[in-house]
Amino acid sequence: MSDIRHQKSERVKPHYAQALRALYRISHFRPLLSLREHGPESLRGLCRGRLLAKAFGVARGTPKPSGGGLCKGGFTLLELLVVIGIIATLLVLIGPAFTTITRGTDVSSAIYGVKGVLENARAYAKANHTCVFVGLTEVDSSVDPLVSPQITTGDTPYGRVAVAVVASKDGTSQYQYATSDQGNDWTASYSNGAHLIAVGKLQTYENLHFVPVDFGSWSPTAHPNSKMARYQPTGPPYILGHALSSSVTPFTWPLGSPLDSGYQYRFERVINFDSTGIARIATSTNGDAIAHVIEIDFQPSHGTVFQPLPADFNQDAGSHAVIQLGTTSGAVRVYRP
């Protein structure tokens, strides 16, 4: 019988010890549970060191405070206000950094979106043996994107960049190369875009600015270690955001509307890909001229507001970006600081 009682006691001991440990843990929270009974002042009885140590599980060896469980080093209202003030200050300091990161992310997403559109348009032209036209425009981002027409004039026609792609139905360029009055035949035979077909959907990018933007020269010779170092086109129309850049092959979106009314977007900055993949921008006098590269310069904006570029603009700092299109190779390269 004694052996049996001994075995039972051995089985009971672990459970008894576990219950004691649970009771020990609960006892440390009794000051909190008795807050209603003793009022807010009882919170001062919680020692900061013991409270923090218990929170991290290291208070088993901490001696009990003297004076009926009270601690002289309790939290005070002043200390809490100081902590709240520090947190508020940090939030104020960190907020602009998060805003900058968000803007940089928006620009990156837009830039690589436009890059993908250009690459896909060239691939479509070669695969289908036709001419493809990529139009870019910038409109007032404060206007609802469903409004027709989108606003491209006035004081703030900035902040939303739209990109659309159309292709020739019969494989021709829809205009004849000429060094004078080039594009007159395009306008005369446009017929509400009857000879064109939409390739994909309209793409829009918010908080982005490119008209008029021209970052200027930043050659590898002058800036050999710069990520922005590149050889640029000679000016308009091959810097697409230049104030004087435009094309004689404009088109409207959606297709089916005339060039002068009834459209949502009108694209006047247009890159043409022929059936071999060569890129051009047609003006009234440049015939079938092929530039070395075509460049698009982008800045971030906050709605319709953007930072004007100073005369000594440092291209190695900021959230701006450049897309360069190799007109014959079709290579699309992105430059970022």
C-alpha cells in the first residue's frame, strides 16, 4: 500500500507544481486587477523595472519592493507625455521619408511601364509587318480620368501621363515621306482613325510629369562616373518632352473620333515604328530621317505640382528618370540617379 501511495504522490506532484507556478504568475498582475478598487494612483505602485522585466520574462530574481508592494519609481504623467512627444517627433521626421519612398516607387513603376509599352509596340510591328504608333500626352491630374476631353491646356495641365498604341490596318505608314508639308496626307485621310486599330488598352500613370521637360546634356565625358551619363539627341522632336516637340501623325483616343473634337485624349507626341522595327518621329520637314536615339525625360509630381528645374540642375540627385530608345536597335534603356 505504501508503494501505491508513493506512486500516486509522484503523479500528483508535477500537476501541483504547475498550479503553483500559474498562481505565482497571476499574483504579479493583481495590482492591475485591483486598479478599480484603489484608483489610478495604484498604478504608481508598479515598479517600472519589475513591470518591464516581467514583460520579457526575466523578473523571477527581482526582489520585491518594500513599503507594502509600492515602488518609488512609478510612471508619472510627465514621463508619459515625454514619451508621447518623442514618438510624435519621430513620426514627423519619418513621414517625409516615407513620402519620398512612395513617390520614387510610383516613378519607377511608371517608367518601367512606359518602357514595356515601347518594347511591346516594336515587337508587334515586326511580328505583324505593319506600322505602329505610340502616343504620349500629359493632362491635368485633378480632372476625373473619365472626363472627355482631358485637359491639356490652362495653368496646371500636369500630373497624369497617358500612353496609347495604335497600328495600321493595311501595314502602311498612312503618310508619305517628304521634306515639306509632310503629314498633310495623314490628316486628310485620317477619317476618325478608320485605318487604324487599337493595340492594347490605354495606360495612365499618376504623379508623373514630362511636358515640357528637357534635362539637358549630361555626357559621359563630363560625368564619367554618373549613372545618368548618356549621349542625348540633338533636340526636338527627338527629346519627346521638349516644348517644341510634336508629330505630324497625331491620333485620338478612343479611335473613332475626329482629330479636332469628340475625343478623350489627343496624342501629338508620337513615335512611329515601321515593319522592320525602326523608330522615327515625323515632323513636317524631316522626311524619313532616323535619329540615333529618342529620349523621354520624366519627373515625379504631387498631383499637378512639380519642382521646376534650376539652370544648374544636378541630374545625379532626385527621383527623376530618363528613357532612351535606340531607333535602329530597338533597345530601351532607363537612366536613374
